[in-house]
Amino acid sequence: MKSFFINEQNVANYAHEIAAWIKKKVEQAHRKGVVLGMSGGLDCSVTARLCQLAGVDAHLVLLPYGDDMKNSRSSDHSMELIEKFNFSYHVFDIQPAVDALTIPDDASCCGSIDVACHVNKEMSRANIRPRVRMTYLYQLAQLDCRFVIGTGNLAERTVGYFTKWGDGACDLNPLAMLTKQEVYSLARYLEVPDCIIEKKPSAGLWDGQTDEDELGMTYEQIDAYITNGTSGNPETDRKIEERMATSAHKHVPIPVFEFE
């Protein structure tokens, strides 16, 4: 169970505590600031604003796959935040890199294409995008002596809803112990644009993708499971626990052989 919960009454105190933590981590490592993958979504917007509250220079990086961010209006939402709060930023189209790394159909490892194999193939391709984004972010961070700051929240971590060595890779993560509802409280306090607060969360894995549709459950249900031990629906609880079990490997160090 969580030992704290951010709400509208205490959000200011927690925002400043988290900001102080970010500042301390960056200064201890003698970094110039952070780089942050900007999707136009809630979590990355809140993280960017927490960095500003901390007085830590955050350089935002938009990493569209072709026109996907333009088509979903994520670029517009990103720019609204960037212009409102005067963030520095870069834009890099990851499509050439992603396409170059995608195994072609005629090299499929499947002897015969069945439904399970097709779904696995499509997901394996979708996961290339966050891994390529991670590579861009780490190169930029190394070039300018910065940290890569993560944006994954506790609801996502609980059900393993992140790509291993992709959006799960970072040097520090200020939201990792916050439910989605707590992130919304911070967003309102930090004056994140309404267009970002009100949009459906999406990992940008493919056109039209939304987190809750893919998960088959809402963030509110996951948050309830975290805080109360149940989502209020036995079938949803079963799905959450199944996801927790299958994604457990994402949270542990790499197993290595050691002599007894």
C-alpha cells in the first residue's frame, strides 16, 4: 500500500518536494539538466513542469514516427506546453531508424502465420519505437552532459505497461510512485494545458492507440487496486494480477550466473 497520496489539498507541498528531489539528483551527478521525451501526454508534461519548478533545465525532445504525432494532434499539444512555458526543444523523425531496424515479413521466424504469431509480430514492431526513442534521448543526454528523465507512473509500473529498454529506461523518475490520479492533481496545480489533461492517454505505439483500450482496463481501476487492494471488479483484479506476474521480469536486475 502507498504511504502517501497527493490530492488537491496537499499538492503544492508534494510538488515542491518532488522538484527538490529532482534538483538534488541532477546536482549530485554534476549534470547540466535533463532531456525528456515529449509525447504531448500528461506524464511527460507534468515531469517537464516539475523540472521547471526545480530550476532544472529540461530540454524536450519530440520523436514522431512520420506524421503520427501530427495526425493525433500530439505535436500541437506538445507545442502548446512548450510555448506556454518557454521550453527548449528538438524534433527528430524516428521513422527511418525504426523502419531500418524492423525485420521484414519474408524473414519471419514463424513457420506458419497464426493469430498469436501475428499479434506478437505487430507488438514486437511497435516496441521498436520506444526503444529507438530511448536511443535518441541517451545520445542527446551524453552530448550535453544531461540525465534522461523518466515519466512512467505507478499505475503503468504496476501492470508492466512500459517497454523494457524503451520508455522504461531512464536515469531518474519522479513519477514512479504516483498513481495516475495523483499525476492529474499535479497537472492541474502546475497549469498543464487543458488539452493535455483532457486527452485520452496514449503510448503512441500505433495510430489510434490508447492505453486503456490496449490494457482492457482504466487507470482509475488500476489506481483503486494500488490504493485499496482491489479495483472493485474481480475480473479486472485478475487481469491486473496476471499482468503483474508476466511483467515481473521488467522490475528486477538482469539475472547473472554466480558460483555458490
